[in-house]
Amino acid sequence: MKLPATLRALGYRNFRLFFAGQLISLVGTWMQSVSQAWLVYRLTRSSALLGAVGFAGQIPVFLLSAVGGIVADRYSRRNIVVATQTASMALAFTLAALTLTGSIRIWQIFVLASLLGVTNAFDIPARQAFIVEMVGKRDLMNAIALNSSMFNASRVVGPAVAGLLVASIGEGWCFFVNGISFVAVIAGLLLMDVKRREPLNLAASPISRLVEGFQFVIRNQPVHTILILLGIVSVTGMPYTVLMPIFADRILHGGAKALGELSSVAGVGALAGAFLLASRKDVRGLGRWVGLAALGFGASLAAFAASRQLWLSAAILVPTGFSIMIQMGSSNTLIQSMVPDHLRGRVMSVYSMMFMGMAPIGSLIAGTAAARFGAPVTVGAAGLVSMAAAAVFWVRLPKIQTGVRSLIVAQEMAAGIPPQEAVGGSLELDPE
């Protein structure tokens, strides 16, 4: 049976296994994320510590992703993801045991969050680079979009379930369910039939391999321009999620249930953005989408900061989630389309550093700023900074289009795809 164009990546058996397992596992991941934030808030009532735990959980991605990229280019990416998912499962069960027995302490949350961050530093580059092995370059854009849609579909369900469970039976059971959910993704990965890749050049030193990946990013203006915008939005805008318990409780007066609802509606918007990306067949116009999405994200954050009604705040988070999904997905697609496969893991590690690795710095700043100036002022200021960065990107966009086109055409021709098909039958990425 022929699949609709929006679902064409599901025609690959390996991607179907990956998709099904991840869909189950990510529901648990979102449950743990929301529950852990509420647990920290319940134990401390401190916005600064909310930011500090966010920092502890994500700073390893910034510090170690480059190493994770080398590993992803050297070893089997499937096996790396199996190992990281197994480690994540063990950490979830540990957190569940400590919470359910009533022995959990804030320092233990810091330690477990940090260990999960180390795991993610190796998981994210390998996972992102593994997608192309499951579907090939022709359907890479669709696979990235469907992967994002899966991530955000779970974001709709997970937080809502977590909000109900936390309010009724506590955070520990959410952590336990998350641990169980990893069985699905590990089973899916082990059932895959993956072709062996040519290994990375063993004669080169790890330092030279690390430098090679950064050199590609630095020398190619389109790549580093997209990544810089992603990093700015990540460090200023994304930490709003760390402060969400404060908005849910002190500002909107809804408690844990409201926290789950707010996290879910942001996922609804992101899911819509992912489906929109999945419906596209080529990369034309994605540079423009990146700039507009960053602008929309900043404007939505500023509006969210000003709201004092739960229903209005929830409504505003729909375009917030939609915008960050469009920016993240479009940036991911463009970069993966421009990078040669032997550098894919290392370049995607830089992507991880900018998207997730910069967020902990923002979380720490946001938590500290919120303690002094209040959460609404902090999030509102972050929205304005994101809008300013988007405006600068928009001004520079015409200058990078030629570089984007030449890099994409070069990589597609190397894969045996005629240049006329490299960007969907046209070499104009951003037609008037």
C-alpha cells in the first residue's frame, strides 16, 4: 500500500521500528521532565534551583557533544543509541526508587540530571546522524519532520498524564513509567537490519577529527549562521520551560495540573509545525522559514509573559511551540542536507551543542533573573532578544543563499542524485 507523501519515510522498515518505539518512550520522557520540574519546585519553592537543575541536566550536552559526535562517526550509531537508551532507563528507575521510598534529596536530583545529560551528549548526535541511515537522503527531510512530530505528539500526551498522576499519586510513578517505556525503543532498535558503515579513518587522531568537524561549520557561512541563530534562541528563549512551574502555580494559580496542561498545549503547536514540515517535499524556502519562526517564537514568548489568564496563556503557547518546531526542524533539515556523511555525527554534535547545550546556560541565567526580577520580566526579555536575533538573521539571509544551494547540490550529487533534483527541481531555496 502506497503511503501518503506526508508519511513516506514510514515506508522504510527500520524507520517504522524506530518511530513506534520512540513514540512510546518519549511519552515517558515528557512525563519525567514535567514531574521532575514539579518535584524540584515542591521540595525547594526556588526558581533559582529550578534553573540550576536545568543547567545540570543540559550542560553536559554542551561540554561533551563534540566527543559524542566523534563516537557517532566512528562506531555503529544504532549500537550507541541502544547503549544510551539503556543508561537512560537505569537512571529513570533510580529516580523512581528514590522518590517512591521518600528518600529523594535535591542533591540526588542534581546528580541524576547530570548523568542523564552525559548520556544525552552521546545519544543526540548518534540519533540525529542515524536517521539518514534508516531512510536515505531522498526522504531525510520527511523523516526528520516525522521524528519531530513523534516527539511533539508525545509532548501533548506525556505532560497531561504527568500533571494528573503527580496531583493524584505523586512524581515517583511517573519516573517508573518512564523507565518501563524504554523497553519499546530498545526492542525496536535491536530488531533493525542496519547496513555496516565504512569506519572513520583510524589513522587520524581524535583531536584532528574533532577539529575537522568544527572547521566544516566555521568555513561554511550558511551552516554557522543557522547554528548561531539557533543558539541565541536556545539560550534566551527555551529556558521559559524551566520557569513553567512558577507560571503554573504563582502567576496562573493552577498547580501541577496547570503545569501539565501548559506543557501539552505547547506540544500541540509543535506537532502542527512538524506535520507542516512533513508535508514538504524539498528544502526550498526553508531559510526564510527559519527567520520567520524565530521571530514568531520571540513574539509569542513576550505575549505569554504578559498574560495572567490560564486560558490565554495556554492559547499563546500553541504558536510558541509551532514556531520553535519550525525553526528547529528547518535548521536540522538544511544542515543535514549540507553536510557530508563522514562528518554528519560531528556536525550534528555542534547542532546539539547550540540547540540543547546552550539551553543550560540560559536556564541558569533565567532562574537567577527570575528570582530577582520575576518570571514574567525574564521571559518577556528573552522574547525580545529572540526577535532581535531573528531580525539580524533576516538581513543576512540573502547573502547565505548561494552557499546553501552549492552545499546541498554538492552533497546530493555525491549521493548520486541529479543536480536538478537536489533541491526539489529548483536551485532557488528562497524564491521571490
